[in-house]
Amino acid sequence: MTSAGPAPHPDAAAPPEEAAGVGHGADGAEPRRQRLAPDERRQQIFVCAQKLFNERAYEEVSATDIAAEAGVARGLINHYFGNKRGLYLEVVKVSSTVSAVAVAALPDGTLEERIDQAVTWFLDSLEKSGGSWLSFGGGSMGRDPDLEKILIAAENESVELLIEACGLAGRRNGREDIKAMFRVYAQLARSGAREWLLRKTLTRPQVHALLSSTLAVIVEKAVPAI
């Protein structure tokens, strides 16, 4: 029996790419794409989609646009994410949730220092994303039930992480009241960011001061009053 030889690289074996001649120029030049493992290829597509959704509304970005940005066949979007909608929902889920890694990296300093760093991280993230997080749920996807579930889950997870960042994770008395306060704060953060990035009515330092001081009042005044 003859040997079948080494198994092909998973990415090279993906039929959608081969069928479409991914990365070939109009003159039939050699493919531009690199051979990547499936997880790397999926992440590459995700990052390119995130960039395009940051720049344009959902309905203005096509699966073809995303494939071209990533240098892959359009079929790979369906292969990894189902369709454009599935990819968008994945982008929303990741982009609208506070990073647990960021919370874990907060300094072991005073409450004021931790709040300052947490707000700095939040504003940095928004600045890098171009404020796309502020528009999630708008446009043609605005009433999508799956999108609504993702946004609610992301808010709940972010609230829990913010409570942890403020040193309140171990408090059980009045837990639901605390979470309600932080949900109100999350809406304030969203409104402040909108005034800064979209309406240009506030500067970043002004929004930073507003969010930092309000969070300190919640932790030092409102929570103890429960």
C-alpha cells in the first residue's frame, strides 16, 4: 500500500479558498494570502470585519467587502461565521464587553487610581474602535432579537467586571441594587462617549473627569447608603 503522504495544511485544504483563487490579482498573479491555521484565518477575518464595521454601518458593508479586506474567498466567511450577520454579531459581542484581562491588569492601588485606570482603558478602547460600540443596535440590525440578547448579556458581564474593578465583588448585601446602579452608570458612560466622539460637544478630559468622579460617588456614597 502506498503512503498517502503528509496531511495538507488545514487552511490550504479549505475548498472555498481554492475555488475562488483567493488573493489572485486581475492578471492571474500568484496568491497573496499566507497559509494560516484555521484559528488564525478566522481571527484575520474577524479583525478585518471589525475594522469595516467600525468605519461603516452594517448595511453598508458586504460579505464581499470583508473578504476583500481579509484577502480570502467570500466562502470562508460562511465557513467560519455562517454569514455576514453571524460575523457582525460576533464583532458586537467582543467589542461591547469589558475585557476581563483589562480588569485583571488594573493596579493594586487606591480606589481612585483603579477608577482612573479603568476609565482610561474604556476611553482608549472607544477611541481605537472609532466609537463603533456607540452605534451597535442601530440601522437595519436595530430590532434583531439576537443582537438585543448579545447587548444585554454584554452589559451584564461588563457591569459584573466593573463591580470587581471597584473592589465590590465580595459584597453580597444589596447586590441587585449595586448592579442596578452600575447599569445606570453604563448608560452615562455611553452618553458621555457619544458627546465626545460623535457630537464633539465634550473633550476626552471632560468625559474622563465626569465618568471618574461619578463612579467614585457611586462606590463611596451610593453603595454604602444601601
